Amino acid sequence: MATIGILAGVMFALALVLLSVFFISKSQRADYLSSWAFLAFEILLIPVIVEIHRRYVDQTALTWLATATGLAAMVVLIVSGALVLAGRVTFARVGAIQGGAFAVFTVWIAATSWFVLAFGGLPAGLAWLGFAAIVVTLGAIAWMMRDQALVRGERPPTSFEMAMGVVPFVALAAWLIWLGASL
């Protein structure tokens, strides 16, 4: 399971790097590859979500809610991302939905972090990094969601907006890789 978890985190980090390359260079190839890397991350994360469920389900019934939340977010991200890759819809059409699904995914991160602190089994530092990553990620998402043109992909993020997004996404990538390595 560790290999799958680490690979999920690496794919997330790769997707972010490729997305940054796209915003900087306007390379459609980087955008396309970023979409594939995000899709791989989302698919690989499903067994990680199930593993966290397996580890904590005997500790609290809230595990069911956290698992359903995480899986639902991944399904929305997978389906919407696959539709964009297949050319069936544009990113502009699903950008807000994907942003919302990603915000919902942070609920799973919060629940997982809470399970770690409450019941052990994984490093406590992982939980604290998860909470910190969520706070800065949701802050960045809220900031970006104020501009509908940005959400719909009608304009690229400014240099300031890209810089603002680096810290939360690096924190999330680190959390995902650490989680994977800890499984």
C-alpha cells in the first residue's frame, strides 16, 4: 500500500508542476499531461482512502462518513477530469465543480488527520501537517473562487495567484507522500 500512496502523492506533485509549466509557458502539452497526472492521482488515491477506512473503522463510525466524502470527491474529480480529457466538456464548464470537489476532499484530509491524532497508528506530525495544509489550501481556494473568470479557466492566474498557490499545494503533496510512506 505504501507504494500506491507514495505514487499518488508524486502524481499530485507532478500534476502541479505541469500545471505551473502550462500557466507560465502556455504549453497545451503541459496542460494535457497535467490533466493525466491529476487523473492518475485521483485513481491511485482510492485504495489509500479505503486503507485509511480499514485502519480506523473499528475506532469510530465517523470513518464511514469520511470515507464516503473522500470517495465521492474522487469520483467527481475522476469523471469531470475524464470528460475534459475526452473532449466532451471544457474545463470552463467543470472548473467550479472540480474546485468544490477538491475542497470536499480536504474534509477527508481533516478527518484522516483527526483519526491519526485521536487513535494513533500513523505519525502525529502527519496530522498536524494535514491540518496546516487544509487551512492554507482552503484559504487559497476561497481567494481564487472570488474570480469566476479564473475558476472557469477564461484567464490564467497572475504571478501573485500562482505564488499564493505554491505553499498549500506543496504542503498537500508532502502530506500525501508522507501518508503513503506511512501506510
